[in-house]
Amino acid sequence: MERSSSIFSSEHISILARLATRRQIGLAVCCVLLALVPFLTIDRLDLHIVAVLTFGILIVGLRLLPEYRRHMVFFFLSLVLFVLIGEICFRVMYFGPAGLSFRSYRPAGYGSPWSTFEYDPSSFTGLKPGSIAMLRGKPFRVNSHGFRGRDVESSKPEDVYRIVLTGASAMMGPGIDEDAIAPVILEKILNERDLPMKVQVVNLSVGATRIPEMLFVLQHAAPLYQPDMELLLANRNLLPALPLKPAFKKARHVNEPLWRLVLNRKYNFCSECFFLLNLILDFRHDTPRALCSRASELLPLTQEKPADADLREKIISVLDQFTTIASPAQPVIFLLRPIMATDERELEKDYRTLLKELAPRYSTPLIDTYDLDLAAFRPSDLILYPGDNHPNETAHRIFAEHMAGVLEPIVRKDMLSRKDRKRSDNREDDSACF
């Protein structure tokens, strides 16, 4: 009785033997490997190595299982067709017929050799001033200093209050029209609020940067615009280890022949040129992390992780440097809520609590978009497309409206105080003349 209940009993083995022969099991193993090897190795190994491994499995299978050659060839061709047809369907579904243009629509970032950007080492970011590229299907205009957006004269009119904002790729707005990104909407909303002065928002955001690089941008590029207020994106994932040293790298030409760009894994030809493969490889990257996170939630003995011992020191270091660099402009810190966690209200609670405690000591207001209630939205409503979690136009507008609501009283007060200081300075100048 006990023997028959075991999964290794002779009865079960005989059933398996009747269901499948060894060669059929070999066919199944071969098909699994044909799908699994590319999935695990694309953009991790050079593309020619991936091809050798995949075709090696196919050839071995054809030699060892001649009676199943048609099955294996059919399965392999089905995989290829799945990728090709899936890529076409993805492009048409999310971008319309125009998405079939492989030149204008690619997942490639602005620093990738597979993007359509032009480069110039003389500009601040390395992008060619005055050029217009297509970034994920939308025009990306590069101004005279290499940043996204219109040109802004360095000399500031007397009736203008200028805000300089810096962040990472989310604030650059990949895949978004220039007029629909948060900094542009923020400027428009503030100018509709009947403030004492006209507001200009200058966007100095650069993709793939962290807080030290953003501080570097504020220190070297922001003074060109004579800002009255400076905004710094300070999400926790952008904090590096101490000391805060910038590793700012300009986007540049990659002087490699085409065959090497395609084959070498460091250029990520597959995930930078094909949306479906980018989505699949994103799934490969996120699945182990999600499983580990889920497992830790289910373990009964799992305890909440304590806050980083040096988190307070990191925040103080950032605030010290930021307020020094921004002076005499008004420093403001802002946080961007992750789009993929719309229903979680307690995200980064320890970090946000520390910021709310420390920022007032430096007279630095905090804009916390984690306070937004996004429970009515699905993550897919707020991202560009599956595989790219950058905020879409809806999310940019939500962020801009929240930022404008917090900034309006701060900006109004600062405008009035600057006007008062200017009047007192004029009176002193007049009295000095007598």
C-alpha cells in the first residue's frame, strides 16, 4: 500500500513509460533547450556565441533524433516566427502603423549607439546642439547646451522668475512630446496662477544619472541661467555610497564597425532594437527579484529590514552640497513616486520620514509625490509601454500638477521677497546719490 502511494512506485514509472518513450523525452528536452538557451543568454553573451549554442543544440538534436527532425525544425521556426510576428504586433498595438519604422521606433536610450542621436563633445551632455532625434517614436530637440527643450537666453529679464530643474531620464521624457513632459506643464500651470512674475522652468535633466551627477549639473550648468530656484530629484535609489563623487559621462559616438555593434553583448543589439525582446529580457531580469521578494513575504520569520545606518549621513551630505551649490537660489527637493507601485502608500517610508525631518533644517522644501493617491490607476495606465516603466503623458501631468500645488505658495513668497529686496536696494542706491 505504501509503495503504490509513492511517486517513484513501479506503477507510476510504468505509466510514464507508456506515455512517452526515451526519444520523445529527448525531443521535449531538445525543444526546451532551444527556447531556454536564447532566453537566458541573449545580451549576456556575444550574439555569435548565442547563435553557436542555439544551432549546436538544434544540430545535435537532428543527429540524435532523426525521426523527429521535422518536429524540431518546425519548433525552431515557430520560435523565430513568434518573435517576428510578436514584434510587429507590439509595434502596431502601441505605436500604430508608424511603429513599423525601425529607425524612429526603438527601445534604445539616448546614449546607445542604436539611437538616432547626433553627438558633439563640445556640448554639456555630449548631444549635438540644435539637432532633433527620434527617441522611442517622439521628436527629441536638443538645445544649445545639449539638454532637451527650447533655447533659453542666459540673460534673465527683470520680470521673470526662473526655476532650474534636474533629474534623471524620467524628467527628460523619453517617448513623450516635448510639450507634455512635467517641467513644461509645471511652467504652464504656474503661469496660470496669477503670480507676481512670469515663471520659466529650465529642464537640465540627464538620463542615467544619480544625485552626484545632478549636483554636478547644477554646479556647472545651472549658473548659466541665473536661477531663482533649483529643484533636485532625490529618490532613494539615486543615492550612491559616500562620499558623493560624480561620475558624469557624456553621450558619445561609438566608433565600432556595424558587425561588432551587432555581435558584442555590451551594445545590447537585441534589447535596444526590438521591443518584444526588450520586454522578454526585462521579464528575465525582474522575475528572480520578484520571486525572492514574494518568498520573503511568505516566510513567517521574516523581519522588517532596519533602515540603513548611514542613510541619515547620506541625506545630510546631499543637503549640505545642494544648498551650497544652489545659493543664492531657493533649493527644493522633489521625489518621484515609482509608477509600478500605484497601490502602495508606505513606500520608502523611512527615507521620506528622514527627508521631512532634515530638509527644513536647511530651509529646503520637499515635494513628495509619494503622497499621490494613484490607486485608481493600473501601472499600465501610467507607463510608456510594457518593458519601459518611464512615466507616460498622463503620469507627467499628474506629477506636474502635484508639484505646482506645492510650489505655488513657495514661489509666490519668494517672488515677493525678491521684489522687496530689490526695492530696498533701489532706495539705498538713490540715497547714496545724495
